[in-house]
Amino acid sequence: MTAANDDPHGGGPHHDDLRYVYAVCRPLAAPLAADLTGVGGEPPRQLVHGDLVALVGPVPERDFAEKPLRAHLEDLDWLSGTARAHQHVIDALTTVTCPLPLRLATVFRDDSGVRAMLEDGAERFQRVLERIDGRVEWGVKVHMENPAGDESAGPGAEAEPQRNGAVSGRDYLRRRRSRRTAQEENWQRAEAFARGLHERLAERADDSRLHAPQNSELSRAPGRNVLNAAYLVPRTHSEEFVELVDRTKDDEHGTSGLRVELTGPWAAYSFTGDAGDAGDADGASDEEDTSA
């Protein structure tokens, strides 16, 4: 690959390659790792347009043109591998700047399509980049694991009194109601804990987002998701934020079976507004939102 490009130290795309765009950012103050690779094992390069930079990489048209891309997005193995490669580049970029990550599989026909995106969205991009400058995203989830009185514990818990004949039908129904009451009380305490935790963390963040609870069957995380939140935190305050989360992990307000999960630091995915909604000016493919 010898075609000219904006980065004199990177390789250029082949003439029939499309442009995969990972993120938009401001000019980098430090270089990316020389051995960094992304989707398809190709190294990303910087495409500069005015005061904005798009981090792009070449991808083959046979996989990323509109029709084959839509088919690939139904292939979980392909999708998972592409998402890992995409995230690998975003993680590397986040170590040297505060990028605005674009959606998975944001693809353009050529460099001119990428430049048109940067030109058309310049105002929005600059506004978002200003908001997230010097900041990273931390994710906090609270899960309620095996709450007391949960009828999901299994049919044996209800069947046992009937098998040994030691409990009357009336006592059996009373115990069943008692379990349901205990389950509801534990859930209310868990929600109260989650609300209090979110309020304390939001006070220490520049911005926060409450996402819909995760479906445990899809996320494969044990327990019931009570809180699923993101916090925009200055890099310089991240250590204090993490310490605050760690301190609250043991503060469960009398509610047993809670698990507090901290993830990050990430690029500010939850705080980019509509800035990632750029279209494909030249119709190479529609960008697809495959986020969970």
C-alpha cells in the first residue's frame, strides 16, 4: 500500500479499499504506538481536516460495502472480532487524547467522504470535543445477586413442604407470600442503595448518564441489574472517583447480595450526543449502530 495520505509515517489505502473511521479528535500531542493495528489487522492513520482529525483505516469493499456488511453484522463471530479490533484502536487513542468514538462499522467510500463528514459535522464535533476534553468515562453497575426470598431459587423450595407433609396448605401459602414480601423489600432496599450511590458519584463527576438496566440473559452477568450508569470524570480526578466507588462497595445499607462493578476508564461513549450520527456521503455503506 503506497498511496499518499495525511500521515507521512503510515501506509496508504489500496485504490479499492474503503475507509473505516474509528473516531474524531483534535490533533494528537503524542504519537500512537507504531505497531497499533485495527480492523483487518491494518494500522490506522490520521486524516487531518482543518482543526479536526479522523482516525481511519483501510478495509476491503468485499466485506464493508453495504450489502456484505449487513450480512456480516448477522455473524456474531465476525462482529465480535471487528468490535474487539475497533475497541483496541479506541483504547490506544484514549491514552493520548480524548476522542469522540464513532459507531462500529462507520465506513466511507474514500478520503473525500471522510472529509465531507468532518466538514459537515465540524460544529458538532468541536462542541462535543470541548465537553469531553481532559475527561474519561467510568461505568458503574449494581447487581442484586440471589435476593432473599427469590422464588427463582428453584421449585424444590416450594415442593419440599408438600413432599414431607409437615406443613398445611395454609402454611405453605403463608410462606410463599412471606418469600414474595421479602423479595420485594430486598429489591426496594437495593434500589434505594443504587439511587444513593448514583447521587454521590454524580456529585463527583462533570456529567452522568443513567442507562437502561441490562438484561442478564444478554449480558450473562449474574443477578438482576439495579443500576447501569456512566460518569464523565476529569482524568486528574479519576483516582479519587475510583476510591469513592471502592468505599461504597461495602456500604449496602442492610441489603445483602449486592455487587458493585466498576469499569473504565473508557472514551466518553455516553457523552457524545448526536455527534456520532454522521452519514456516509458517498454511499459506500450505511453506518450501523451495533452497541449493546
